[in-house]
Amino acid sequence: MKNETFWDKKSKNYDKRYKKKNYSLYKKTIDGARSLLTNSDVVLDFACGTGEISLDIAPHVQKVLGIDKSEKMIALANKKVRERQIDNASFSQIDAFDQRLESNSFSAILSFHIFHLADDFPKVLTRLNDLLVPGGLLISQTPCFGEKGWFFRSMISLAQKLGLAPPIRSLRIPELESLVSSTNFEIIETKIQYEKYSVQWIVAKKI
Ligand SMILES: C[S@@+](CC[C@H](N)C(=O)[O-])C[C@H]1O[C@@H](n2cnc3c(N)ncnc32)[C@H](O)[C@@H]1O
């Protein structure tokens, strides 16, 4: 199944599963991001899903643009902007390589739960680096399933065959850290955020 089709199908129940079912992880993510951002920040939320994180961050920054490849995720995000009347957040159904995004135009990029999914991840990291101003922050959180045992990975692989999971890269934490540091970033924080799925929090500064 195409990645976009998979996420279109997941969009309707995404908030219920993520924000409500796993609220402790959601809160850690939001609190971590907020502690690093200020009201002068211009933020890109890469692979923003239904926009929940962008909209929670919006009151604390100058503006936020959420982008995602899934049409239905973006439609839900746009509906929330209208309902909540938030005027410094916008959403667009584009990927990170879209020409309308300019180099050196964001002071922070949020990349939550996407690096294990993005095709050609090293190229994506290079592009995110290009979009940041020098000194800008990449704030990321990534499930590193390469850290999990054989049984866990077999279950993921079965779920993929059944169309219940998208194509996933089984990253190891040192591999992820090394990819980030070799892409013109200096890692300033790296820690396990959620043990069950080896979710790693990494904050890196564009050199
Ligand atoms: C697990 S969700 C994460 C959503 C949100 N960042 C969060 O943490 O709740 C993954 C999202 O990435 C999007 N996606 C996958 N590959 C993408 C890409 N190359 N460019 C933009 N969005 C992408 C999917 O459509 C989906 O909405």
C-alpha cells in the first residue's frame, strides 16, 4: 500500500490513538518542544499528521507551518485551524522537498515519529538542514525499532504484510545519532523518551 494511502486511512482515528491513548508520551513531546521554543520562532512541523502538535505549539511561537503528504491528515488539520481560530498556524499537503519551502527560512523544525518512515531518510535530513537558519534547531522524536528484539520486529513485519503498518525502517539509536551528526548538525540532547518502543528524543543544532 502506498504510504499516503495508509496515512489517509489512519487519519480519522489518529488523534484518539495517539493523543488520548498515549497521553504521557504526547505530553512529554509537547513539553520538550515548548521548553526549547520562544515566541520569535518560525517553526516547520514536518509530517504534522492531523496538526495536533502544531496547534499546541502555535500559541508559544511566532508562526508554524505543518506539512504532510497525506491529503486527509492535512484536511483534518485545516478543519481544526478554522474551529480553534488559530491565526499563526497553517497547513499544506507537500513534502519537505517542495520548491515553495525556502532554504534558511525556519528557526526550528519539529520531526516527530517520521524519520523511521520517510523514504530516503538521509536526503530528508539534508533538506531539513537546508531549511533551517544557521543555529536553528531540529527537534525530533523517533521510534528506533532496531533496538527491539527479534519477536517485536517479526510482529511489525507481519503487521506490514497485513497492511496494518506502513513501511518502517528499523533504526538503531547510534545509527540515528550518527546520521544526524554527519548532516551538518550538532546534537545537543539525546535521550530515550519512551522505552516500550525505543522512542529516541534528539535535539540538534544546525552548524
Ligand atoms: C506517525 S505519523 C506522525 C504525525 C505527527 N508528526 C505526530 O507525531 O503525531 C506520520 C505522518 O508522516 C506523514 N508522512 C510520511 N512520509 C512523509 C513524507 N515523506 N513527507 C511528509 N509527510 C510524510 C504521514 O502522512 C503521517 O501523517
